[in-house]
Amino acid sequence: VVDNASRDGTVERIRSRWSDVSVLVAETNLGFARACNLGILHTSSEFILLLNSDTVVHAGAIDALLNKLLQDKRVAVVGPRLVNLNGVTESSFGSTLTPFTELFRLLVQWCVARNVRPVLSLVRLWASRSRFTAWVSGACLLVRRNVAADVGFLDERYFMYFEDIDFCSSIRKLGYRVLFTSDVEIVHARGLSTQTAPEATRLAYQKSHIAFYEKHLPLWVPVLRAYLRFRPSNPF
């Protein structure tokens, strides 16, 4: 377990309840990508599981994900179906990120957040079938260690957000597949791990947003910056 400089007694609770668990304590908040890489470098397992702290994992779920990787050597990454605390299916996988697919995804997320029933039904239907996809959410992502090493693990330019999409993109460029499986369900209490610092979270999202475009869609960076600049209270 990597602790990102928490101040709520998490480290003490883990050590007292699970004495066999190794806890790496960072003096400062490293962000998601750096913290994950730190944990990865302290392990030697054949497979690596990225898992948010705001998830609930049912018994057998991780074994089921592992079986998906073992069934097909071409698959390097697998991600489960994510649902929120109310059982509503989240949009946790998608096609290659472009300005147009991103706008569509943002619209879907906006509708889901407001319980627009036709959209909720479409998202649930879309997530009811396993498929190969461009990326899966880093909230719960299982990857082959050797492949993750080949791409240099997670790109640490992303403090938080977009690192999962970037990671999957790099792996697909090596010829491997990314699998979304509807057979495995993980509960994701989205936002619980970030709501303690909403402003810092917003800024981190925007910086990672720009970093992703600079790396993958450089011609669109001016458009993105203009869009962010005219958003309320935006520093960019």
C-alpha cells in the first residue's frame, strides 16, 4: 500500500489491522502515477493491479480479472465494469481520445450525474458486453508486468487523471489489446478520494488534460487552452 502523505491515521490503521501488509509512506503527495510507480518498483509480481482507495472489491473479482489475462496472451490490460454506490454503471472505458470523443464522453458523464434515464440505460447497455477497447479506467486496472515495464510504467507527468488513458495507449502501440470485461463488477465511490481537496483536484485535472494533449494531440493544445481559459476560475 502506498500512502500519499495522508494525515487521517490511515497508515496506523493499516499497520494495526494488517500487520503483513507493507506500507510505503510518501512525505508529500506524489500524485496517482508516481505513487503507483513507487509501489510497482517495490514488488516483483507477474501482474500489477492498479486500484483506487475509493473502491469496494467483491470476493473473487481480482481472480476473475486475472483469468481474463491468462486466457489470451494478446491481452495486456483488463478492466472491470464499475458501478457507483447506488449501483449505477459508470463510463469506465472508451475509444481513442480525441476532442470529439472527449466532448461526447463529457456529455454522457453530465447526463449520468443528473440521472438522465435514457442515457443511464444506454451506458448500462453499452457496459453489458465485454469488448476490446482503447482504454479502461485506472480505478481498477490489471496489467502484465513485463508489458508495463516495456512502456516505462505510468507517465509521471500526470499528477492525477489521464494517466490511465495514456498508459493504455502506449500499451496498444506495442500491439497488445486492452479488454473491458462486463463479467467482473467493482464498486467505485467516485470522488471520495478527492473530495477533501476539490480545488487542488480541479487544477490537477486541468494540468493533466493539457499534458495529455501536448503529448498526443499537440495541434489541439491552443484550442484546449482557450477552452480552459474561459471556464470560470480557471488559471489557464
